[in-house]
Amino acid sequence: MRLDVVTIFPEYLEPLNVSLVGKARARGVLDVHVHDLRDWTHDRHHTVDDTPYGGGPGMVMKTEPWGDALDSVLADGYERGSGEPALIVPTPSGRPFTQELAVRLSERPWLIFTPARYEGIDRRVVDEYATRMPVYEVSIGDYVLAGGEAAVLVVTEAVARLLPGVLGNAESHRDDSFAPGAMASLLEGPVHTKPPLWRGREVPDVLLSGHHGKIARWRRDEALRRTTAHRPDLIERSGPGSFDKKDREM
Ligand code: 6GU
């Protein structure tokens, strides 16, 4: 998969060299290109923003640098046969970024990210590229960041770990919170490892019992307890009866 990021803070994307995403790059699973938006400015001050039409606070990112940057990135990718691009526009007014969207994005060959600073990018830029490729405007949560770069790191990590050959153990995302399947819509419960006794605290007996049926039921009960406490909305959303008492007792 090819990833392009156009930003005024290329150094903000340094974490893409580390850990799981860094390893995916080293293995050739991910081909990452980070670009400085100011490379496509032509004035002495490398201006990327201007005052908003209609008034109001803050500044808006200008059309021309973004247009020239995206044209250049697209030309390079097409030349190299990178496949069909999709544009990912991080914005607090986007659709929620979910595991389902991460899975869909992980199936695409080429993602181009446009993290903005200030009050966002002139709307005409998104409208222009939306005529040429799928555009996903995404928000990573109900809070406001100073810019989209942190969201690019979030989306990239969620997508990269789904790519074949990135996670050591292919089963590792089977039980993820939010993964489809039997535990769908439940958060993962607690986990334990050796030693069996630490500062007077024991690992729950059931986990040492070797009784796989009992272990599976305990894990499901704990997942349900945790979901009820932290995300009651996930239980509501799954519909009445999904997690009633009878079901829980299996
Ligand atoms: Cl993608 N960008 C910004 N600036 N703030 C956010 C966000 C994105 N997602 C949630 N808050």
C-alpha cells in the first residue's frame, strides 16, 4: 500500500518510522511519502493560508498550494502504477473513523492524506478532487485538535496493522474490540500473564483451570461488564436481547 501525506509539519509524521508502521515500511508492505505543503508555494513567505471569505475568526488554507501538491503527488503515483487513489481528509466535521472504515481503507492500494491546520482547507479543493477519486472526510473523535496530523497517525496505525504480513500473528485481530464476530460490539476484558501471584494479587483461577469452555464464558462476562461500564451505547446499538441473561449463561 502507498501512503502520501501532505502537511506543513512533516516532522509531525516522524512516528511513521517507528514500531509497527515503521516495520511495515521496512518490510516493503507500506510505501510512505511525506511532503511539505510549502514546497508548492511560490511567494517569499511560503504562504499557505489567508483570511476567510464572509469573515470570522482564524485562517483558511489556500487552494493553490493544495491543488499543486495533490496534482504532483497524483502524477507521481500514476507514473509508478500505484493503483486507484483515495483521498483522506482529516477534519472534526468528518464522519467518525471506525474499525469498519479502517478495514475498507486497508483494502485500497493508495491513500493520500491532507491534514490541515487553522480553520481547514478551502472547500473547493475537496470538491475538485472528489470528481476524480473517492474522498473520505474523517474525524477521530468528538474533540478538536489543532490540526489533522495526529489523526493521520491514528488512521495509519489502524489501517497498517490490518495489512497482510504486518502483525506477527494473523489471529491477533480476530478478538479485537470492534472486530466482527461473536464478540462484536463488546470491548475486550482484562488480560493476565505470569507470575500467578503478584503483590498478593492472584490471577483469576478460571484462567489457570485449562477448561476452555469456562474460560470463554468468563471472558465474555468480563467483556460484557466492561462494555456496560464504559460503552453502554454499544450494548443498546446491538439491539434488545443481544446480551440478555439467558444468552450470557450460554
Ligand atoms: Cl481529523 N482533525 C482535527 N483538527 N480535530 C479533530 C479530528 C481531526 N478528529 C477529531 N478532532
